[in-house]
Amino acid sequence: MLQEKRIGFIGAGAMSEAIIAGLLQTKQVEPKQIFLTNRSDEQRLQDLINQYGLSAKATEIKQIASADIVVLATKPKDVPEAMRYWSKKLCSGQLLISIAAGIEIAYLESFLSTEVAIVRAMPNTSSAVGYSATAMCHGRFASKQDVECALQIFRSIGAVWTVDESLMDAVTGLSGSGPAYIYYVVEALEAAGIQAGLEKQVARELTLQTFFGAAQMLMQSGKEASQLRQEVTSPNGTTMAGLAELNRHETQKVFQQAVLKATERSAEMGKELNKVGT
């Protein structure tokens, strides 16, 4: 479905690069189908062109403006400026995919004078290694084909789910910010291993393999996390001692609050930008 689609990226940051790399590695598109621009860093654009073998015309404004699919990959705070400029160049028949956190479809539509199909998505940074957890929703003008194109794009960098737009802030709080929570725990476990006497590299490798193995157990066994936890927790054993300390500090509640706070912030960001207006 993407074989004949021309895809333009507004913003040339890490997420754009991850998607470009995913599309090319999975052979969904060829380099000549990809175009990109950013606000100021010309060297960054040239580096991406060289690295991925893109066309010499890849950064031409007219090429991006006329692309079948346009990916809005700027920081949320830069969306108003980007939309004020690009909205005048987009037209009915194109698909606009936004990966800017907290930005609602209605807000994007407020800049447009034509019926442009819009998909709002929230990938995460694991897209860089092909393991993103992405959720997406679509606007009123998006066809089944538009949705399928977006699904194909995000499958190239990991797994993707469709949700109602009202849940996108929750997605941002959970899986969008989720890798940082995992890294935070990894930091703590590595540090604890070192404090217990392990060499730094051994502590790191044991921690990473433990996370990988636990994830595989969850995915392959089909069991709930609570059941697996109970199965590994022997009465008066070492795991029970460790979990007792976590429970004493209400660690589960802390993580729940972290996700809810990130969810709230995502919603706030959208409201703040909406006040800026078009």
C-alpha cells in the first residue's frame, strides 16, 4: 500500500529518523519516496540524506507539500508555527500524521481550510530499535485506506494499536513516557547490584537480562503479572523480603501516580496550545 506513496517529514529529529529507518529496513518504501525538512539544521538534513540514500531533492518544500503522506514530527511547542506555514500547502487527498504529544486532531483541523485526513499517533523512543509501542486514532476525514497506511508506517517500527482519541493522553502517560520509567528502574537495580558487591558491568547485564526475560515471560505465558509475581515469591524467601520493602514505600502507587501525572500533563499541553489559537 505504501509502495507508491510519497512521504514527507516536517521535522528531522530522532523519531523521524526512526520511522525513515523502519520504512526502509522493512522495504515498505524506497529512498526516493522520502522527503524531509526541519526549521534550521541544514547539516542534520544532509546527514540523513547521506545515511539513508535519499534523493537530492528530498528537502525541497514543493516535494514535501505535495507528498501523499505528511508526517508532522515537530516538538509540541512548535506545532502552531509549523501548522500556520504548512496548512496553506496541504490539500484534500493528503494524509497528515501527527506524532506531537498532546495535540488534538480538532486543533490541527482548525488550521486547515480543506478536508485533510488526519491520524494522531504516539510512538515511543523504542522505535529507534524497531520495538515501539504505538497507539493511534484518526479524524473524521480519514478513510480506511488512510488508516491502513498509517498502521503500515507504525508497524515498521514496532507494534501499533488503534484507540479512541479520548485515550491518547493516557497512551502518552503510559507507553509514550513508559521507556523513561523502565530506565529509571534499571538505574535503581544496577545501583543496588553494585552496592551489594557486583561489578558495574555484571550488574548492568544481569539487570537487562532480567528485564528481557520477564518481558518474554509475560508475553509468552499469557499470565497476568500478578500471577507470575506470586509464582516466584516463596513464603519468607528473598523475593518476599524485597517486595515487602517495595510495598512499604507503596511503589506500585507511586508508578500509578507517575503515569497519571504524565497523562495530565499531556492534556495540559494540548489545552495550552489551544489557547495560542491559529
